[in-house]
Amino acid sequence: MKRSAHLMKVFLTRRIPPEGMKILSAAGGCEVSQWDSDEPVPRTELLRGVQGAHGLLCLLSDKIDTEVLDAAGPNLKVISTLSVGFDHLALDEIKKRGIRVGYTPDVLTDATAELTVALLLATARRLPEGVQEVKNGGWSSWKPLWLCGYGLSASTVGVIGLGRIGMGIARRLMPFGVKRLLYSGRTAKPDAAEVNGEFVPLDTLVSESDFIVVSCSLTAETQGLCDKAFFSKMKNTAVFINSSRGAVVNQEDLYEALTSGQIAAAGLDVTTPEPLPTNHPLLTLKNCVVLPHIGSATYSTRGVMAALSARNLLGGLQGADMPSELKF
Ligand code: NDP
Ligand code: DGY
């Protein structure tokens, strides 16, 4: 980056993978300060650290709202988030202030789709329960109906939000012998033809699917979408999977659906809150598999995400193109 008389001030809310740090160091021209920890920045430190910053590199766990933007002040030109999800950013307020936003679409699609398929299989075929039984002596012999679950062969899968990750999931599931692939969302997707996807109303998807996978973004419209009414329309044998955002699901209603036998099982990579308290009722259930938001967690993906978020930040600081700028 071209050296200017005044260094651009940048605040990073966390340690990020070295691929991103290398790019920022090589660029020069900016004075980088950082919450130098693997744990989230406390709010007071965020409000302090962002003061006078020209650029902010944040994570999905940092709520970037009016208070943070006010604390940053008028210098702030760019916010780069190390995520494809941007529900933690107060976009209306950010737009009003003319601040640009960078994010990390595409580069995490494969890793997240892969993890979602792993979660679906683990949940439907009861893998965590089986592993536990082997360890705790519950495996007494081969029994005809012990630890039976549900298979994908000849099944109907419903994907809520057939975007980049939703398509990645659908592409990976079809070779398992899925018979019908339903999807719902705001608009029909031309590339759905590749997976014989049928664009259907949400109610149809919910009542006809054997597996429901939620991969939409969290918006005002999708918040609490999967509630009592939703679960009550699902088949008793159906498996529910969410790898989008926890707030799409009403967790009390999900708990009720899982304990009453309304649905067969659920697999969640995302919850509200994160982390889910260890005494949360969902964690007492054998038919609920909860992962700690690891959809994009491969070494290479996180490295590429860090590099992309660093480049987005630099592009925004320079008033140049950003490799992945959010248009909003
Ligand atoms: P995309 O923007 O490509 O896809 C989002 C999809 O959500 C779109 O197809 C959109 O459909 C759909 N959608 C929006 N509103 C609704 C609605 N009301 N009902 C149904 N569908 C809706 O994003 P990505 O696929 O890249 O990422 C999706 C989300 O996955 C992210 O926003 C993030 O929250 C989550 N994520 C989670 C990860 C994890 O670690 N578990 C990792 C990465 C992402 P339409 O185009 O018709 O509006
Ligand atoms: C995202 O990018 O939005 C995920 O939740 C984490 O990779």
C-alpha cells in the first residue's frame, strides 16, 4: 500500500490466521492494532480499539451497531468481516455513513456444505449416540432394531435457501440416491436444474421432506422461521438440520418437537446463544446433535477467508476495488 503522510488506523477484533496478517503487514501504510486473543473482544475494548479507525476487521461474534460506529467516528471507511454472514452488522446505519463492507462469500462454500452433509449423516444415522454406546458399555450385541436411523436413499430433501451453500449441499446429497430435491426461498434459482430442484412453497417443503436443511441467511424474514407451526407440519420421521444461523430456529419449539416425537432428530451447527450453555435442555437429548459453529473450519478455508478479509480491508482503505464487496 502506498505510504501516505498519515498512517491509516486499522483495528482487528481478534487474532486471525497468518495468511491475513501477512497481507496486512506487507501492505504497509497502516497502523494495525488488534485484540490479540483467540477469544472475543470485550465490548469496552472494542469501543476503545475502534476509536479513530479508518478500517475495522471483525468477526461474526462482534455486533457492529450504532454504538460501535459512533465510537469509531467519521474516519471509518471500511468494515471487513471474516464471514459470509453479515447479520451482525447494522447495515442501515453503515450505509447512511457511507462505509463500505467486505465479506467472504464462495471461499467457504465447499467446507460449509461438506460439514452440513456430515452433520446430516451423523444425526440421521445416530453416530454420536453409537460412539457413546461403544465407550460406555451399552454395546451388548448386534440387535435388529438397535440404533436404527434414517437413510438418504429414495428420500425427499428440502433445502431452505438454495444459495451458494444450499446448492453445495444439494450437489453433495444427490449422489446418495435422493429422489426429490425441494427448495424454498424468495426466488427460483436457474442452477437448481442441475440437482432437479423443485421450487415449492415453504409449507410443501416442510410437510413433504424427509430431511430439511436450513441454509438461508438470517434476515428479519427468516428470524424464528422454524417455530412450533413449522415443526408441527414436519413428518414424525423427518430430520431437521440447521447450518445457517441459530436465530432462524425457535429453540424452545424445537425442544418440544424433539421430545414429543413430532420430529425424529435435529442437527445444529449454529445456536442461540453461541456458545450454547452446557446446561441447555437441547444438550440433554440423544436425538439432537449440536456442533460448535464449525461449518467453515478447515485450515485452508480459514486461511483463505483471512486473506480475503485482509484484501477487502486494504481495498476499502485505498478507495479501490475490494475483491468481495457487499452490495447493499
Ligand atoms: P447466499 O446469499 O448465497 O444464500 C442465502 C440464501 O438464503 C439465498 O438463496 C436466499 O434466497 C435465501 N433466503 C433469503 N431469504 C430467505 C427466505 N425468507 N426464505 C428462504 N430463503 C431465503 O449465502 P451463502 O449460501 O453463502 O450463506 C448462507 C448463510 O449460511 C450465511 O448467511 C451464514 O449465515 C451461513 N453460514 C454458516 C456457516 C457455518 O459455519 N455454519 C458458514 C458459512 C455461512 P433468495 O436468493 O431467493 O433470497
Ligand atoms: C460465516 O462465514 O458466516 C460463518 O458462519 C462462519 O464461517
